Amino acid sequence: MSSNKILSFEQLDLSTNLLRAVSEEGYTTPTAIQEQAIPVILAGKDVMGAAQTGTGKTASFTLPMLQRLEIHANNSASPARHPVRALILVPTRELALQVFESVKTYGKYSLLKSAVIYGGVNIDTQIEALRSGVEILVATPGRLMDHLQQKNLVLSKVEIFVLDEADRMLDMGFLPDIKQIIELLPEKRQNLMFSATFSEEIKKLASKILIHPATIEVAKQNSVSDLISHVLYPVDTKRKQEFLVGLISQQALEQVLIFTRTKHSADRLVQQLCRRDITCAAIHGDRNQSQRTKALEDFKQGLIRILVATDVAARGLDIEDLTHVINFELPGNPEDYVHRIGRTGRAGRKGTAISLVSREENKLVASIEKLIGFKLKVEQMDRKDELELEQSLDFNAKTEATEQKSKSGVRNRNKNIHSSVRNHENIVPFNKGQAVRNTNRKNKTNKNIDPLFTEPYVSKYPVMAENDSKLHRATHRQHARKPVPALFISPAIRNKVD
Ligand code: AMP
């Protein structure tokens, strides 16, 4: 490797067409992994890349791959003239789509054809694409196996094989599929393997696949970007939702990716946030592909403010300019912390990773800190701010219930939560400015509504000391579930309405 720093893509000996595509993307300087990997891959060598997403890893293998395959580019209509020459295996549908986008973007001035195949969607359009012939195929292992069994493609002409996010592939149990797929590849080929972390298992797999690989490491193993600041708030499990809402509003966070440990808690959190008029959607394994794609697109475009994700669904997510990641619950595996927070602080921009940590999760903090090699900065929300927050949330929840009830009538009284979540599926697009207005709506009182006839009787409990809060919430919930039409309005609410 040259010791001279490469300052431009031109110095990497890329073709004019690739340079044009790269420049149209606005890239001026190659990232560290691109600087190191592109010359090695162009020279036809195998590569073991230690790089996380966010480092520019995809272009580091896609650009030289496109260049090496260019000799096969042709505009023949015959599928036989377009056999699969490069196979890129990735663990998730989201990553498959992103890598495919990169192949199309960087290869837009080439005649090389590409396709993406992944599970959870109708197979027929994929069969059509495969049968018409593609040189570059991006695939998840399971769906690729389905196509191979149906004989929709052959892999005997593959010259370049890429295993991306190999660590996650193993975590997801894809090893048997990968082994079978490799059996179908020609022996003579170039192999490129990328992984963010390096367990013994990964090293074993690498030793089986790669031949005299060049090892390229752009960041220390399991290290995190210096551009990310880490903050930890100690919060009781039961108070996390309220705390989160407060954090979002106090810090005026406009685009946040939130992680939960389970699909169930992702769904529950989305319900709660929707109740607070915060636009959000969940992305996890139980949501079908079109729901996941729509949620991600809405989030990227600023149509929704919050995306709540589980670890598997969020693999490889690339969201430009994402400033905040919040761990609503810490991951069980410390390496997932590195992956989660790696969604922010990408491509040279700063990011913040916030973790809400309950007492039970403290031991997870220790293993995360051991892995990343430094302590997370602990902060406390100001108690005064917290009290204000609790009061305003309490008030907002009631105002919202009043608004909902007056809109939907007594018939729909008990459907409020479900309908607000369902409505989101068909969310009417609005821009970020509108999103802010929408969120602020809850702070305004609606003077047209006469609370005397619409407000259910809900007693206004004084804010309790922390050890009383369980009782407070339990009693409060009972009232909220069984509203009694009011002839009485609590003075606290009347004061705010007036
Ligand atoms: P990746 O690590 O491949 O997921 O890429 C992370 C992000 O960096 C993507 O949004 C790319 O578009 C962007 N990117 C890749 N290479 C460069 C570059 N040389 N300069 C600026 N941005 C880049």
C-alpha cells in the first residue's frame, strides 16, 4: 500500500464513466477504505475488509467490481450474453436494496445489468429479471437458494464473490446456505469479505473462502467513530416512554432512529408515540417488505419523525444526515451497540447516541464500555424539567383524548390508540415544517371544545414521589380506560383551557 495519501478518485485509476458517476454523487475524496481497497480489488486480489457501514465500504468494492467487469458489458438482448459475473451476498433486504442502489448509481454509465433478490416479496418479477440475464446480482441467502433450487439462474460464470456483513450473516444463521452457495461457484474467482467484527467463527469462514487476502482495516476492531458522542440517561423501565417523549420535545429532535430489543416493544413504543402526536413507524421482522420500505422512505424524506427499529431490521440502514440514535433498550449483545450507533456519525458528519438505561441494564453497559474501550457519559434530566414534563404530558394526554373524542364521537371512544396507529399506515405526506406544527398542536388548547361535555372525569393527581408513581399510574390507567362522561372538570385543566 502506498504511504502517500490519495486525495482524489482520479488517483485510483478508475474509468472515466465511474469517475463521472462518483462526482455526480458529490464525492470528492475517497474514504479510507476506498483508498485502500480499490487498488487491491482492481489488481484482482482477495480482500478481508474490517469495516463498518458508514465508512464508504459499499463503493469500495462496487467501483472496482464495475471496472473489472466492464470487459463483459454488451447490449445484446440475449440472456446468454449476460450471465451472473458478480454475486454480492448480504444479510438483510434493506442492505440488499442499498447495495443494489449503489451498483445502479455507480454503474449508470455502464451497460452491465444488475438485479436484486430478497425474500418477503413476490418471486415472479425476480424470476423475470434473472431470466433476462444480469451480470451483477445482489442477494440475500435464503431467496437466492430458492431461485437456485428453481433453476432460475446458474452461478458457474461468477468471477467476483462478495460476502458483505459476514458477522451478521453468521448471527442470522446463514452459514449453511452460504456454504451451499459457495459450492456452486467456480473455483477460480475473486473473493471479497467484509465484516464489522471478527469472532473466531468469522476468521474460520474467512480462511475457507479467501486465498492470500489483503487485510484492510479502516478502524480499530469494534471501534466507534470519533464523530459520535455517547450519552447515557439512567431511567426506570416504567418511565422510559415519558422520558423519551420529553427528550424528543426538549431537544427538538426532528429525525431519530430508536432501537428496541423486541418487535413487541417496538410496536408498543410506536403506539405510545402516535398517541402523543409524534409521527413514527416501526421497522421489524414482522412487518412485510412494503411496510418496511415505506417506513424507511417516509423517514428518509422527513414525513415521519421517528423510526423505531429492532436490531435485525436495522442492519445496513443508511440514512443520510441522521443526527440521533436512541437506544430505548440496550441490546443484549454489545456488538449490536456498535452497529446501532453506527447509523449516525456517517460520512464525516457528527452524531449523537443516547441510551436510556434502567437498573437491570447496568451490566450491559459494562460490556459495551469494555468493547468500545471508553465510558459512556452519564447525564441526568433535570428534576425540575422532569416535573414540568410529567405535568405537561399529563395535560396533553387529556387534551388529546378530548380532541379525539369530540371528533370521533362516543362510538369510537375506546378505539383511539388503535386508530392513530392504523392511520399512520396511510399517513398523508407532509413536510418537516408541518411535522413540527403537527407536534406543537398538542400544546394549543382548542377553545371550540367545551370540556364540560367532552372531558371524561379524570382526577388530577398531584405529582407523586418516585416510589408512589406505580400506584399513581395504576390508578390513573383505570380511569383512562373507563371514562365517565363529565359534569365536572378538574380545576387544573380548566385553568389551562381558560
Ligand atoms: P457505506 O459505508 O457504503 O454504507 O456508505 C455510507 C455513506 O457514505 C453512503 O451514504 C455513501 O453514499 C457515502 N459515501 C461513500 N463514499 C463516499 C465518499 N467518498 N465521499 C462522501 N460520501 C461517501
